[in-house]
Amino acid sequence: MVRMTFSTAAMALGTTLLCALPVAAETFRWAGTTDPQTMDPHAVNAAPVLSFLNNVYEGLVRRGPEMGIEPSLATSWEALPDGAGWRFTLREGVTFHDGAAFNADDVIFSYERAISEPSDVKSWFASITEVVRVDDFTVDFLTSAPNPLFPGSIANFMILDADWATTNSADLPARDAENHATRNANGTGPFVLSSRDPGIETRLTPHAGWWDSAQHNVTEAVFTPIGNPATGLAALLSGEIDFISPIPLQDVEQVESRDGFKVLAGLETRVIMLGFGHDHDTLKYSDETNDTNPFLDPRVRLAVAQAIEVDTIDRVIMRGAAEPASQLLPAGLSGFSDEHADRPDFDAEAAKALLAEAGYADGFSFGLMCTNDRYINDEAVCRAVASMLARIGVTANVNAMPVRGYWDELRADNFDMYLLGWSPGTFDAEHPIRFLAHTPTERLGTWNFGGYSSARIDELLEPIQQEIDEAARQAMIDEVAGILQQDVAYVPLYTEPLIWAMKDSIDVVQRPDNFFMLRWVSVN
């Protein structure tokens, strides 16, 4: 398999597509392992939801084929004097799918909805103190301190029509229940939600009144979730579907050898890692009665890191397509710490010694929570981790489940250790610091399920967000990376591969964040 970096893959494929000429319009059928659990863009901050809904809804800014930030519902933006915030000039003449006109009221309504208590995207606006309507097509986002990262941080902030949401009693997102926005949508994006049968099929049609020029030739797009990899591959090779992501790594050669099919392989900007219950006094899923949670001791967490052979997981389970990871973001992204590029070496004997030093020479047992349909070979990876930990006398009871219920279990603290994949939406180190490393609050640390807390990291987040001097900013990020490694807050394992398979007649752009954009699809 040819290994590509995220930037190389995105740039090469983006250039190929944008140079291609449109051909006759076609129906496009695609599949994935995970069905988006909601059509509400503020209810669930997860890639399957945000990726799908970026075809239907739009934000003030968006990412282009080479992942740069470009205008969308805002035509321009500028910093306010003295770092007070950002002014966005909105695009005029835009209509929602139902024909309603877009203006500043919809932006303010969507902001207030996105920061509401049931919203899962509140942390995107942690630095915002107020949003001010200057006029129908000008909006100011006021910040508590200068925030040069803000425009790029809201590429997935999607705008709803205020009247549509209010009329249909969807004023607030429904994360743990349902409302009208759960199964219906009314965006300004290139595609309209025409029908939705959760878990079965979702159909989209082009938005005839879209403000931008279409670069696709799709007349209808039909998405089908297929959880079984063998079933999905069979559907592709039989011609039932045109595209699927991902396919089993062991099947790449089979697809590539078949006439009429091709595989796009790259690296996602997603780090797969293990998290701990830092705020759990005792284990919840041990076979024994425990007075204390062993993972509260950093020596035990380091023993876990030293006991896992990431190179073996990559070679045997990931077929050499992954890349070992040392931090919460992959090498090559903004803010990656070269000073802390090395992950702990595999050393089972050293791990046993650490356990003995911490008082667990005889080991212990615990529960390892894991998805079985979210990441490539996720359950197999968890079972491999369990096997490796068994060598040092630690028993991991693996509980693998579909992703649909997984996040609820983690939010309810139903774990001892858990598997997590994280892709920084801003392609910058600040993103995982804000979501995964900051002490959990209403708007910060919202995916820090284990309750990890470092006063120094909390203190550094705001200056990292504000600093414009690259060297000074990197020094602070380096310090955070060092603290996370010293504390063994998480155990980063590897960077997830991207494996997309399709008919030869399909041209797409493979975004390194694994977002699938229908506006760049061409059916030849």
C-alpha cells in the first residue's frame, strides 16, 4: 500500500478533481460503517454527523480541497480593534432550502442555540462573550481576549433558519432525545435532505438555489450505512453502491486487482488513543474488589504505555497503513511538538517493574470500553491491547459496542479505560488541548471523559489561543505536550489510515479529516 501524508493526499486529489470537466449528471450511491445519529448540527460533535451535515448546512467559513479556510456564508472577516473580536460580512441573496432568506438573525439564533445547555458544540465558542447584530448582513463575534484562531475554528459551525427551527419547536438541540431537527433539515448547503430513514437510508438532492457554482454532477445521492465490512465490500463489487469508506485493510489488494475499481489510501488526521478514568476513585469493571483505582498512579499508566507494541498493532492489524503516535495530534499538523515526538518504547519488563513499584506486582483486572464500528479494526485493536497487557499481569475485560451508544456510556462514566479517536477540527494543537486536556467545564474539556486535570495546562490554554508569535506559542504548546506525556494523561497509539474504495468512474476529494463532500463528487 502506498502511504501518503494528509496534505499530499488532499492537495493531489483536490487538484485532480478541480481540473476535471463536469460530465452527464448521475445518481451517486455511497456507504459507510456509521450512520449519522442525528440531522441536528448542534446536537452531536462527532465526525460522522458533522461530515454528513456539511453537505446540507453551511457555516460562515468552510474548508477548500486543500483544507484552507475560505468564504462561505460570510464573504469576508476582519479583526476588530484591540483584539475585541471578529466582524463577519455576510453573503447576500442566500436562501435556505425552503426558500427563506438568510441574514444576521439566523447567525445569532444559531450561535445562541449552539451555546445552549443541551448543545454538544459549546466549546467552539468558549472565548465568545457576545454576538452583536450590526445590520442585516454584518455580525460581530466579541471575544474575552484576542483570538487569532477563531475564524478557522468555526468551519463546522452550521447555520439554521431561525424561523424554521422556532416554528418546528427545534429552538434547542436534542442530544439525548428527538425533535424536528433530528430527522429533518433546512440548510443553505449544496444538497437538500429529501428523505431520512435512520439506520437504513438517507437521500439527498441538489439545492437548485445554491449560491455557489456546483462542481459535482450528482442528481441524487443515496447514503446507506453498512456495518458489516464483508457486506459493504460485496455491495461495492456487485455494483450496488459506487463508493464505500472504509474497507477492510486486508481487502485493499482484492479491490485494486479488480477491473473497474480503485482505492484511495492516505492518513487521517485522527489519533487513536487510550483514555483513563482519572477522576474515578475505584474501578467499575474489575473482577476483584478494589479499594483504589490503579490508574490514578501515573506509574501504572506508564506501564500500560510501555506494555503496548504499537509497531505490532500497525504491522499485524493495520497492515502497515497506520503511523505510531506520540501526541494528541499527528506529526505534521500545526503545533506538533518536535521536542516530544517520541512515544514510550515497548518494554514489558520495565512495565512489570513499574507495576510492582506502584504496589500491583500481582496485577489487577479492569474494564476496557471500545467501539466495534467506529474506527478501522477498533475491536481488534482493543483485544490486541488486552493481550499485550495480559503479558504484564493486567487483565483487560473488553466491552466492545456500536458507537451509537458508546458516547453516552463514556459521558455516564461507565468505563475504567476507553478507546478514543480524535481529529483536530482546526488542524492545530490548540484543538485537542481545549477538548481533551483542559479540566472539564461547561464549555471546555467537553470530551475529556476521564476528568484529567492540570492547573498548568488550564492556565496555558488562553495564551496559546491568543499568541501570534509562532515561537512563543510553540514553546507553550511544547510545555503542554511535555506535561501530558509526563502525566501519561492518555496513551496515544497511532494515526488512523484512510481507506476509501470506489468504482473507477468516481472522482472525489479525500479530505484528511475523513469528511466526505458531495460537492466534489463526479460520476463519469
